[in-house]
Amino acid sequence: MAIPPTKLTEVFIRDLTCEDKPFVVRDTMIKGLMIAVNKHSKSYKVQRDLWVGQRGRRRKVKTVRHTLGTTLELTLDDARTRAMEVIAQIKQGVDPNAPAVAESRAQMWTVQQMFDEYAEDLRTRECAQRTILDVLAQRDRYLADWNTIPISEITRTMARERHRRISTQHGKAAANSAMRVFKAAYNLALRVVDDVDLLPGNPVQAVTFNRVRSSNRVMMPDELPDWWRRIQELPNPLRRTMHTLGLFSGLRPGKLVSLQRDWLRLDERAISIPKMKSGEPFDLPLSSYMVGLVHEAVGRGDVLYPGSPWLFPTRNTQGQVKATTTWRERTLPGETGHILRHTYRTLAQRVGINKIDARLLLDHKVPGIDGVYIHEKALFDRLLESQEQMTAAILELITPEQ
């Protein structure tokens, strides 16, 4: 079965079936990315030529085909992001299929190699793609001039000076975050190096971290009516619905904006999210009011962005439809985004929702022995009842007294 190159979409991939011989479909957006389909699975792959040598004397070594993962493991957006990373490696003459660097040589890693190894370690542990991209972005933004320096040459004084400089130029929180990421990556090197005497201790141990005020602010109950009024004044009806669902669900904003229509199971009053921050799937219980919000979003999306696979789509500067990536409003920067999740959790405590139920509704890990034996799917009916309680309480708070 031969299918010409096309712009891959989630819907297009979902509808692909293999009844005879395996086949591939190449993506026109990312040159080298393809979807490979057989009777048992659909996998994202990258194929590019590997060249080595200096400019003018380069020679082709081979054609590399590298598997990124199946459609059950990666979304199309994740696959495109990962494909660009792998293609960049291949362009640099690095074979992504080559055996990993020998652990005994960790002391010879440069800072760039150390972060690349750490990113691969995060992928092995099935950490969120956003987390991995953030780690690499912090390296490239704050530590780019260290990239070619062997990690064994990064001194404690250098770490302290860099933390001080980032604090001055980019803020205290950014400095803390950059140093914590470096510390975690360096700890990986310390774990895998065979001869610990060849690698000095973690230089970040010498850093005195800034004291940063917690950003876990919540909206007080008496602030919610005014918040509701201002949300209703937003000109974009789809974003009004998005923020409303954010408050009523407590979803992490990054997951809220990336919700896909394929995940909707409204007849069962759930949104089945295949992978959360924890790396596990999550069924978000929907109250009756929340089901109405989802129907509202679908209807508005059909009018504004027909055929979009996302619940809250938008357009880029070229007019192409994509998933929303901005979850804060310019007019309400401190009252949209993660604060809605904190507010939901605080209201759950105020309403008297069982602590375990409250954690499960937010896809938080249940601590202790309860976390071992409690299974949220077996409690889904009870979680629906708790979600109805939460919705009723929020509606009562946001409705001004008559």
C-alpha cells in the first residue's frame, strides 16, 4: 500500500489500518519523519542520511532509520519535537542508534553531553516531554558557554558565580532552577561513572540557593465572583470555556490546553487522558456541568476551527490550526493558569472532600500504604459524586448573591 507524503494529523493516523503488507507514510511538515504501520502497531520513525567530515570533504556513511515510539507512547506533537532533536543529532554526525556512551567514561562528558545523557535518562523513566524540553532549554539559555567544557572542570566557584549571575540577570527563581537541573544531571554522571575518584563531587553543593517566595497563591472564595465576571468578558468564547473548565477540573494548565477530542468519553462522563505528568493514564471525572462545558467547547470549535483534533485549538501566525499553548490571559495573568489548580485543591478542603478523593481527582499520588492498594478506576463512581460536590460548591461561590 503506497500513500504519498502528507501532512500527518492525529485523525489521519488514527484512521490508518494495515490489512496486508506494512507501509509507511512520510510527513510533509518534518522532513524525515514518518509513521510506520503494520498489523500490530503504528510507530513514529525518523529516516535521514548520516554524513561525517569537514565541509567540502563530507561523505555519506549510511542512511539511518530510528524508531521514536508508538502512537500509544507519543502524541504527534511529541513525535515531531523528538524527530527534530534526532534529526539535529544526525546532522551533527551522531548516529542515534549507536550504543550509549560507556558508563566508565562519564568523567569525560562535556556539559552538553551530560545534559543529553540526562535527557535520555528522563525518557527512559518516561518523564513528560515538556519536562525534558525544559531541561535542555535551561542548559541552552543559562549554561550555553559551558557546553564544550568537560564536567570534571566545572568548579564550585564557577557554580556559585553562575548562580549569582543568573540571579542578577534573570531572577532568583530562574537561577535556582538552572542550578537544580545541573545538579540533577551531574548526579547522573556520579551514579554511572565506574571510578568515582575520576569525577569531583557535585559543584552545586557549594551554591546557596535563593529564598524564593512560594507562588502557590490561590483565589479566595470572595474573589471568585469577580473572577467569573471578568472571564465572561473575554472576547474569545473558546478561551472562556477553557478557563472555566480549568477551575472546575483542577487540571494542570499544560494538560488542559492539549486536550484532544479523541480522549472524550462523555457517555461515561470522563476524559481519558493517555499520559499525565506521572507517566500514567488518567480518567478525569466530569460533573454534569463539566459535560456541558465540553459540549460547549466542541460546538464552538466546530464553528471556529472545523476538523480540529483538539478541544481548545488556535491558529499560528501562518493561519494553521494547532493546540493552544498559552494558558494565561494578558488581562488576567495572575488569575489564570496554575492558580486555578491550587484554588481547586483549596476549595476541595473547604468543601470537605475526602483527602484521598481530592488527591485522585487531581491525579496526585496517594501517599503511604493507601497509595499501594487504592485503585482510582474502582472508585470512579465515588469520584463522580465528589466532582459533583465540587462543582456545586464552585457554582455557589461564583454566582453573585441576588
